[in-house]
Amino acid sequence: MAAVVVTGIGLVSALGKNLEDSWQKLIAGESGIKSHQPFPELEPRPLAMICEQPAQIKVLTQLVVTSALKDAGLHSPLPDCGVVIGSSRSYQGLWEQMAQQMLKSRRKTEQELISIGSSSPLHPAPSSPSSLEGWLETLPHMNAIAAARQIGACGVVLAPMAACATGIWAIAQAAYLIQTGQCQRVIAGAVDSPITPLTIAGFQQMGALAKTGAYPFDVRREGLVLAEGGAVFVLESAELAQQRQARVYGQILGFGLTADAYHANVPEPEARSAIAAVKQCLNRSYLSANDIDYIHAHGTATQLNDSLESLLIQKLFFQSVAVSSTKGATGHTLGASGALGIAFSLMALKQQILPPCVGLKYPEFDLNLVRESRQSKIQRVLCFSFGFGGQNAVIALSKYP
């Protein structure tokens, strides 16, 4: 099968509006998590926001796609290019806004009818069609369609949705399209803008949200910090990249995708399916556990995730393998988190720097956790993502010869 390489990266996060700024702040140990109150009906809490107001997914996607193409030295239109861009929330924020507008409009109409004595069960208040204008553009797959329009891509368009495993799943699908010869080039990644009242209230109801910050693998960890952001990549066959003498960040070796088939939001207690995903990825990549120099962990800073992920690493790898989660710096971007992890892992390969586990002070687990960024010989990397519903995704990356 064709070798798959990454020739362009576009990234936006609470750390910075481009890859370089985010990376420099990450390796400096900075965090984009701050206390925000974007919705007056909800109390202030730590969030990782790009600006003071919640970002729109359409704007974020346009930004990272434009950045990725520029970074790869490409220009639109790209009619033969595939597009695989996922999101766990897609346009949920706009749906909530539309619902609020419809409710306000209906209440206003009801009050007007009551004031003139015309309201009755036989004459219900009409809904406001104007509040639904453009709703077709907010269907879950339309963000990927918008990206295809943006670059003039007329090939395959996929819009995966696999909870927090979405980002890695999207890259895996794109790599498979190239490996099997269906495409020579694919724009792939994930973007999420989950700072919405429903998302905050839902995670708060579950008891999953942190009260002060994100501390992956720390004894003080309280839960996750919701974040917005995204990362999109230009994936190409090695042959195409060589033909145009493109700069290469690294190679995608293989991936593993499994499901727990266990519970809606609780991981399987012995991590059997997650372990199977890691083994599947290693086998497809022709690697052993001993070949891995660095693991970019999912590391949500929740009690269950961090303990089970640590168990998995301890079962499969030597204690010497370097491990970190970048969610203490970026927050948890849900479906986009795996894509951000791949971007930071590729930068680690390029610059031979291990990114730190920001927020970690008192490790609970016997792992080689990276407390501060440091130079290290890095040849092969694994990225983990474990999502609600038991979605497990693992991808292997390496330096390109």
C-alpha cells in the first residue's frame, strides 16, 4: 500500500491561533485555560476559549483549512483532493441558538395574542420561520461540505463523528483512502466548538467538569476542562509529496479502531477493547511496543480515564516510554482532541522535543510522565483517543526518511 505522509498542518487552540504559537506556548509550559462566564445563566468556570466569546465552528474550520494549505504550499482549487473533517458537536451551538430564538419568538407571539384576547387552543401561536433560515447549512456533515467548497474539492467527502475519538478516526479514514489508492491527497482533521450551555450543563450534571483547572494524571485531578479548537492536515502519498518536493512532517504508519460495547460514558473496567486497539495499531504499523519512543495520551484529567489509560500503558509498554497529555494546556476539545494530539506529536518528531504534561505536579501513576519539555530522540509515536460510547482510536506516526 502507498505510504502516507503529512505535508501541511493548520491548528487553532486556546494557546494560539496557529500551530507555531500553540506549540511554543505548549513547550514553555503555558496553559490556555482561564475562568470564563460566556453565558450569564451559568456560573463562571475554567474553560479553554480562543476569544472571549464562543467561537463558531465554520470560522475555525476555514481558518485551519487555509493554514494547512498554506503550510503545504498548495493553492485552491484542488478538485481531486479528498476531504475528511469530523466533529463531535458540529453545529450544536447554532442549534441551541436557533431553539432559543424560536422559543423567544413564540412567547412574544403568545403574549401579543393574549394582549388582544385572541389566544385559544383553536388558534395556537405560530412559530417563526425566519429563525430557521439557513438551517440546512447546520446539518452535522455540512462542515466537511463547507471545507470541500472552500478548496474546490470534488472527490470523496467524509464527516466522521466518534465522540472524542473523532480526530484520530478522521486521520485514519484519510490515510486509508490514500493507502488504497482512492486518493493521492486528502485534507483531514477535526474541529469542535463545544462551549454551549447544553454541553456545559450536560458535563456538569455528569460531574465530569473541573472546578479549577486540568491536571492530567495528577492526584489532584478534578475532571476535564471544555475547550474549542481544531487541527487539519494535508495528507499525501509519499510519491506525490516527493514529486512536488514538499516538506514532510512525518509518516502515518497505521491505526487501530475498536469499541467497548459496554456503556454510554463509562470505559470498560479492564480496558480490554482499548488494549486491542493499541495492539491492532502496532500490528498494522509493523511495530512492537518496544519501538515506541513517546505516547501522546488521551489524558482527560478525569478519574476513570487517567487510571484506566495508565493501566493500559503499564500493561503494554516499558516504564521508560515517555508519556504526556497536552489537555492541561489546551483543555479538552472533544472530537478535535485527537487531531491536536497528532499535530503536537508531529511537531515533537520534527523538533525532537517531548511536550510537557502541563498542570501535572503530583503524579499518581508509575509512568515516565513528561513534566517539562525536553530534547529527546523520537522516531516513533503513538497517539491515543478514547471517547464516550467506548470509542477507542490509536494512531502510529514516525519520522519520514
